[in-house]
Amino acid sequence: MRFFEYYAPKTLDEAIQLLVRHGEGAYPLAGGTDLVTKARYGHLRPRVIVNLKRIPGLNDIAPEEDGGLRLGALVTLAEIARSLLMGERYPLLAQTARKMGSVLIRNLATVGGNLCNAAPSADMAPPLIALGAEAVIVGPRGERRVRLEKFFHGPGQTELRHGELLTAIRLPPPRPRTRGVYLKHIYRQAMDIAIVGVAVLLQFDEQEAIAEDARIVLGAVAPTPLRVPEAESVLIGAPLTEDRRLEAARRAARAARPIDDTYSSAWYRREMVGVLTRRALEHLVSHSPER
Amino acid sequence: MSTFSIIGKRIPKPDAIPKATGQIIYGHDVKVPRMLYGKILRSPLPHARILHIDTSRAERLSGVKAVITAKDLPPRRFGYGRDRTPLKGDKVRRCGDEVAAVAAIDEDIAEEALELIRVEYDPLPAVFDPQAALRPDAPLIHEDRESNLFRHQEYVHGEPDRALEEADVVVEDEFDLGYVQPAPLETSFCLAAFDASGKLTVWSTTQIPFLLQKDLSEALGIPGRDIRVIQTAIGGSFGRGLDMYSFEPICVWLARKAGRPVRLAFTRQEEFAVSEARQSMRIWARAGAMRDGRLWVREAKVLLDNGAYVSWGTVTTLVLMETIGSLYRVPHARVVYDSVYTNNPITGAVRGFGNPQGTFVVEVQMDRLAEAIGMDPLEFRLRNANRPFEETPQGIKITTCGLTECLEEAARRIGWSEKRAAPSRRGAIARGVGIAATMNVGGGARIYRSDGCGCIVKVDDFGRVTVLTGATEIGQGSDVVVVQIVAEELGIRPEEITIVNDDTAVTPWDVGVHASRTTFIAGNAALRAARQVKAQILETAEELLGASAAELELRDGYVRIREAPEQRIPFDKVVRARHFRQGGQVIIGHGWYDPHNEMLGPDGKGNISATYGFGAQAVEVEVDVETGKVRPLRVVSAHDVGRAINPMYVEGQIEGGTVMGLGYALSEHLQVHEGRVLNLTPFDYRMPTIMDAPPIETVIIETDDPEGPFGAKGVGEMGTNPTAAAVANAIYNAIGVRINSLPITPEKVLRALKERGS
Ligand SMILES: Cc1cc2nc3c(=O)[nH]c(=O)nc-3n(C[C@H](O)[C@H](O)[C@H](O)COP(=O)(O)OP(=O)(O)OC[C@H]3O[C@@H](n4cnc5c(N)ncnc54)[C@H](O)[C@@H]3O)c2cc1C
């Protein structure tokens, strides 16, 4: 790893100014599990590193007045996994965090880093999108908010412009009778990047027979996380029969735009989108054990 | 009941806590004053002529102390095939070939200097397929050879052609066994320093310290006697350290040119890209049996891809030949192999050394034959199992042999009879069991003209014993096993023994740690040395106790009269009595052990090892038929190890070996495209994690080998050999699909299921 300048500002303004001043080649640092690895492997060469961890207020999990939650960008995956508030209001996120990396990685890795790194396989993205999360972005020209669905532009590319930081994720209040699951397909039992990730969120009616709303978001099968409205629509407003679930799974598989790489072939990824979507729906509808 | 006091005890490794707490000094930790950092510039092309190298800008970079190219080095070749120079001057033959090297005051500057070196290449047509490499019009990789064929060998016993006609059933398969990496945690490392008189010290993670002296000497023209090799604590090796590689002479030459010590350590990516992998092999095989359950014949044609240069790894075919010719009693066999140069990555020695490949072929076909004659695969194996004290047609003289017990025990504990007959299926999840056996050299392997090891045991005035052994400790526990053997013989506690095993200037010669040989060979050498010490102690004690040596024994730190144990003198007191007197003598013993095994003849026959280890593994797997994902649920691994000097290490070797075998079976794969390694991180390479390791039950079968030290045989590699075959057989049992290419990825399983139409 090459020589770089290192800053550890104590305020957000200072951090933003540093990034603006140093331009290209200046990188914010959160947990470093992506950034340091890439620098070590020579995939990127930071000239300047701006550590965000000394800035107060970026690592809280705070309830909001509307009943939603503000998730600081620097909250670690370990914190998400064990936070009672999370477990209570958004169990889907706590469950997803537990499926990422290893204990050591989760202690370092942040949710903001996972999103800003913008790997197509980033595990936090599909469930957050399914939950309707919003990215809170602060830059030289102040704060703006973007729906997380619009945050990703391509592998490694996001809505963030140079000098802008992701400060938080805003989650809308949990909706009643809503259940979600994130299924991640990997070869090993841990430490693997998702070959395919599928987040499914269903909001049931009072009788728990019909879905009033459905969200299906796929990871690792397109340049960005992929929401599949054509699969969602099959599920809304009618009984969640096996036929419908199969149809939704078929549509999700068809919508995927996977590639061949060292992890998996495109063929296999597409197959897995179908299997995982079907399994996620089975699990949510019949409470069958998660696989 | 055992009469031993130290043999068979679970004595912990002295380096366990320092390793767990980060206090051990690995090669990567070693720093010496004025040390520089070396880096190697590597070829981006698989095959190209080097037209011009311009190092002038790198030389001018501040902080750079030496830049070398092939021109700086003596024109000497090295390696098993004498086919490479440390730096390449005329042409490169693989991606990653060494073209230039720099030494600088830190790693960043060294890296920057590499970027300033300009190399002009003229790309040549390359060949990546070993079959294509054999065609007459294939690009020639080594111009001084007539073709890309490195070696062709044929092995025959019996009359395989006739036997294939005679056999009631014959099965035929093609196997495609991919590359895997030894992938130790510590990447390749070397530190070289010349002293004022021009003598060289090399700190190394090698497995062959004494041959490294010779190899460096041959590659660089430095006399071997001026080279001292010090082994640091070794962060895993698994066969990697069995050859000298280019980076080692390069590191030495940088140190010579810079006039300062130079350290050269691989990055993790370099480790995956250029350190030597297990041979990828394509094997076409047939096997035949009689309806009554007799195994009748085996035939295999093997295409081994050496890559651009050959290493000792090419000898793996001998091991494979032995597995195909002698695992189970097989009256007729033929093995034909071609080992071939290509522009692919170099392959080398990895734990098992050809045996995992050979065992995969044999054991998959054993299952297929059993099915073809309608016999239970366990029953078929038991009928044809090797027996004790039997010579195979290959000239392998089996002595102790617990194969039958291993098979029976592994099968019983996995629940063979209930599970095999009725593989279960619940929803998408199918379960099945499989079994495979292994035979491995267990008493050395004569691949060099010597298979010897030396040992010195000396005793100081306080009764502290020092064992100087040539045997290398690579994590397997030879540092304790050798001590236990000496402690048993001398009747003292292991804590009273210091072992020195890391410095060629101090320790006696050894051929290296390979072939699961260290407990057997170094153990026997230590036993011989200890016996001399014992004789000296008894000689002095005779006078002191007034009894003859035959009446005395060494036990619990005393010399005592066997029939009257209360008459005793402390061990250290005897030592002092020998020192402090007129005409006194020092207590020191030395031992050299070189077994009576043979090098294989040109016909591939001979008794390569002084004894053989046997084992059997039974595996239960779960297959998800919708995703193709295979999960090993449980492994039972039963091994005939002669005697377990330290059962904990036997278990450790078996467990570690099994997990390595599971990686080979299911997930590890070095992906190579047009000579370039694609997966360069542990992440992409997918070694099993602890979460992937199923419960492994080890069963130790003791057969008390007559030649082994206290009856012990080798076990180091056995755990890895049968795993892939056992897993493949279990998958077949679960879902009725055969995958003959490794690793058996979920994708391959799913494709096979879809093709069959289930
Ligand atoms: C062994 C291992 C296992 C892993 N397993 C998984 C896994 O299972 N699933 C998964 O999805 N990922 C995994 N990862 C990837 C990584 O751990 C995650 O993406 C992690 O969440 C990144 O967070 P971080 O805080 O470490 O990010 P960093 O490495 O600090 O940053 C990542 C990128 O985002 C930028 N950045 C970080 N924070 C901000 C911010 N607030 N505003 C603007 N830009 C920012 C950085 O400049 C950098 O470019 C793994 C990594 C490793 C090494």
C-alpha cells in the first residue's frame, strides 16, 4: 500500500472541506473493510484518507418522531445485528447483518460503507430498499435526501458527488402486519459474497391471507440492486397461492440481468433468483423454516 | 495395557500459546539491521520474447539500492527439470515469470521502482491445453527440447488388456481434476544476508533446509558450505516448501548486489498468482471386476499439466501410479502418463502429492464397479482390501496393514448399513453416505537417493537433554513427537528436553519434511541417538549402583534396578558422575536413520517406503437438489498409524487433512484462464472456513509397525487423500448423480441434475 495523507476530522464540515480540497484521490474511511482491502490489492490508490469515525453523531441508531428510525452511516453491522430497537422494528435488517462477513468483519464494517462501496452484491442494499429507506446526504451545498432505490448508479458508483458524504439512512415507520426475509446464496457457510441475494417484504391484510403490499429486491444480479415490480404485482391483492408464488419467482428470474464471473455463471445466478424468491415467499407465507 | 510412560500422551505443542497470542516469530516478523525490501517484476504475458529491459529510471529512484535482471546473474539453471533461471533473460513462459527485481529501503519505494522498469515484449503464441501442447505444431515452450512432453511413462503389471476382456464388468470414466493451492496463511518469504566474510545466511520457511543449501548453491554458484539456512516459525506449508523457487535466489542476489540484507515476501495476490499449485490432471480410466466380487483390473491414462516449468511436483505421478497399482489387491494394472509443459501456472508439491488425484479415480470406480456387480460398495472394498505382510504386484512390501479395520470402523460409525441402503429425502434436501480408503507411504519415500535424517542427543550437567534434529517443524508437531520418543527412551519428562531443529549450521542433515515421513524417519534417528545416550548413562550407573546394565532401567528421571526400584540414582547425578572424574566423558549420542526402501525402477516398480499407512473415510452429506449445494454433515476418518506417539497430533493431522480434502472436493479452485489466475484472494478462492468444517470423528487404529519408532507410521497426508472421493460417492448415494470433475460446485451438481431431468 502506498503512502497517503491521513486526516481524522472531528466535524462533518471539516471532513467535507478536506474531501473538496483534495479532490480525486481523497477517500472517506469508515470501517475500512472495503477501502483498505482495495488499497492493499492495488485496486485503488488513495492519496488522502479522511477518517469519519471521530465525527460525533454518525453512529447512532435513533428513533424519529414519525415512528421511523435514523440509522447513522457509521453504525456497524455488529451493532445492527444486536440492537434491540432494530430487532424490534426492523428484524429484517438485524437478520441481514448477521449473514454478512464474519464476527470480526461485522465489528468493523459499517452500513454506510456497504452502501457507498456500491458492490452489486452488497447485502444491506436489497432489504433497505425493500423497507423504503432514504439516504441522507450532506455535502458542500448542504443536505439532500434520495430514495435508496435511486442511490446506486452502477458497480462502485452512487448518487454521491465528490465531497458529499452519506450521513444516515432514514427508515420509514414499520408498517403493521409486515414480514420480510433476506435470503443470501453462498457456497460456504460464512465469509462469502452473495452469489444472489433476495429480499422480500410482504404486508398482509388483517386476515393474513392476502398481501396488501409486496417488495422484491434482488442483489448481485444486475449492476445495481434490482427491484422487480412485475414480480411484486403478481402478489398484491390476491391470495398467495403456490401458483402466484411460482409466477413471481419466474418473473424475478426473468428480470435478473446477471453476469458470468469467478463466483458463478450467469445461468446459475438466474436459476438461484427463481429458487430463492420462491423459498422466501414460502417462508413468509407458511412460516416454514428459512433455508 | 501400555507400558509406556510418554508415548501415547497428549502433550500440548509448546508453540500453541505463542501462536495463539501472536508472540511467535514468523519469517514475516524477522527484521535485521540495514534490511532492504525486495520486489519482483513479473511478466504480464504467458509467452513472449523479451526484446529489451530498461531499468535506468528505477535505478535513479531515491531509496533504491539494487536493481537486477538476468544479465546480473550467473548463467545457471535450476529446478527439477533444470529448465529455468531465477530471472528470465530471453523469454517468459508464463504470466508471473520473473523479469527483474529491486531492493529498496521500503516496500513502497520498491513497488514504485518496479513501475519505472520498461520491458518490451514480443508476444509469442501460447498453449494452455496440455493435449494441444502435445501436437507437433504447438508452440514450443522450451526451445532446447524437442517437444512440450516432459516425460512419458508406462507402468504395467499382469496383463491388463486381457484382463479387461475377461472382466465381467468394466467401467470407464473421464476425470477432470482442477488446480488447488496449498494456500498457507503465511505467504512465501525469504531473507538473505551476507556477512563480512562473504558467507550467506538465509532465513526461510522451507521444508528442505539442507537441499535448499544445495539448490541455492547450484543456482548461484555460491559454495553450499558457505550457505546457512535458518528456519523461522513456519506459518503453514502443505508442500509449498518442497522446492526452491525463483524468488529465493533472486532475494540472495539482491542482497549480494546491494551489499545489505534483503527481505522478500509475497503479497497474498502473488501467492495465489505464482506460487505452485496442485497439478491439474485429466485422467481417463477403466476398471474391471468379476461378478463374484474380485477386483480384476485397472487402467489409467493421465495427462498432467506441469505448467511452464517442472518442479518436484511432477513426481506426483509416481504416487498416483502407486495408488492405482496397489490400493486394494488388483491383479492387473496399467498406468500411462504424459507430463507436459504448457504456458500455465507452475505446479508443485501439495499435501497428498498425487494421491488425492489417484485416490479419487480408484475410489469413484470402486463404487461404480460394486454397483455394476450389484454388491454393497463396502463389501466390495472389504473383499479386495490389502492384507498385512503382502507384497503387491508393484513390488510394494506391505507390512502392518489395518485397512480392513479402518473400513469397518468408518462404516460402522457413520451408520453405513442403515443409511446407505436408504438415502433419505425431505423436500429439497437429500442425504447420502459415501466411503473411500487410502494407502499412503508411511515409512519415508525414496524419491532422492537418500531418505535419511540425522539426530544428536546431548545431556548437560543438570540433566537437561538437547535434541538436535534435521527434521523440520511445519506445524505438524514433529517438535514434540521427537521429544516424546527421546523422553520415553531416557525415562525423563519431555519438559526436560530442548529441541533444536531450525538451523543447518547446527542440526544434522535431513532430506526434508515430505511424504509423511518425519515421525517415522526422524523418530527412528532420534531413537538411535537416545539409545546411545542411554547406553552411556547405564555404563556409568552400573558402577554407581553395582548392578549390570541389563538389570537397570531409566524411568521417571531415575536410573533404577528393575527388580529393586528403591535402589535408584537421579538421572542428572549419573551425568555429573560421568563428567566429574578423572578420564570423564561427555554424554552425547548420535543417530542416522535411512530406511531400507527403494527408489522406483524405470518400470515404476519397487518398495518405495519402509511401511505404509492406511485409512478410510466415511462421509455423510446433504444435497439441496434445488440449488445444488452440498453440505458435509459428518466425517468419520479411521487411520492405521502404527502407533500414535501423540494422539492429539494424529487427530490434528487427520482433521486438518480432511478439511483440506473437503476444500478440494467442494469449493477450492484456482481458476486459470489463458495462463492467468483469476481468483487472487482468499475470498475468491473459497477455502473452507471453520463454519464449513463438519464434525470429524477420528479413529486411530494401532498396528504396531515393526520398523516404526515405538511402532509408529506416518499420517501427515492421509487425511486429505480420500475425502474428495468419499464426498463424491456420498453425493451419488444421495442424488444418483456422478460428478467426475473437482471441485463439485453447486453449479455442477445443479447442471447434472437438470441434464438427468429430475
Ligand atoms: C472478509 C470480508 C467479508 C465481507 N463480507 C461481506 C458480506 O458478507 N456482505 C457484504 O455486503 N459485504 C461484505 N464485505 C464487504 C465490506 O465488509 C462491507 O461492504 C462493509 O459494509 C463496508 O463497510 P466499511 O465501513 O468497512 O467501508 P469502508 O471500507 O470504510 O468504505 C467503503 C467505501 O465507501 C466509502 N465510504 C464509507 N463510508 C462513507 C460515507 N459515510 N459517505 C461516503 N462514502 C463513504 C469509502 O470511501 C469507500 O470507498 C466483506 C469484506 C471482507 C473483507
